[in-house]
Amino acid sequence: MIDIDDTIFRIKSFIKALEGDEGFDGLDQTSIDILTRIGGAYARRESLRSSDLAENPDFGSAASVYRKLSQLASDGWITSTQDPADARSRFIVPTSRTLHAFNRMSNKLKQQLSEAKA
């Protein structure tokens, strides 16, 4: 039998607990993954359209992605803004609720890592 370091499992468990603290526990895993992709694009200052998400097979069918986006918007996690270059297109962006949640999660994770080093 091969021994493995359990660090990755502890980190995943810690992140899952943080998600619960921030209200993500009411979302299914695909919705959390979509929200994480939206937050990551926002952090990198990348524009993201719903069609970009619908093209990702990891998120399911296009219809499923659009349903999940609609629910995330309805629940106040995301909103959309008009593309200044194309009035027919809209960008998906996280709301302040989502940005605050991700920032709190990041700060707690940094604190935990800092304490682990000490």
C-alpha cells in the first residue's frame, strides 16, 4: 500500500467548510464550479459571456448551464453587463455578495496557511 499525504484532502475539506460559511452549501457542485469560473475570470479582468460557460462540457449541456446561470442570477450571485462593443452581447459578472464571499474565503485561507507555517 502506498502512503499519501492528506494535505490536499484537508485543504478541500477546509474550502468546503468555507463555502458553507458563505452560503455556497445551498448550491450544487456544478453551480459552485460555474461561480468559481466567473469569479476567477473577474479576478483576472477577463470578460466572460454565458456562451463561454455553455461551451464548457464540464458544466453539462448548454440548456443546463443557462438554467444554472438564471438561478445564480435569481439568487443574487451573478449579474450581467452589456458588452460595449456588441449591444447584443452581455458579460456575466459576480455580484458584490459573491465578491465579498470569495474575499472572506481567501482571507480565512491565508490566515489558516499563515498559522500552519508558525
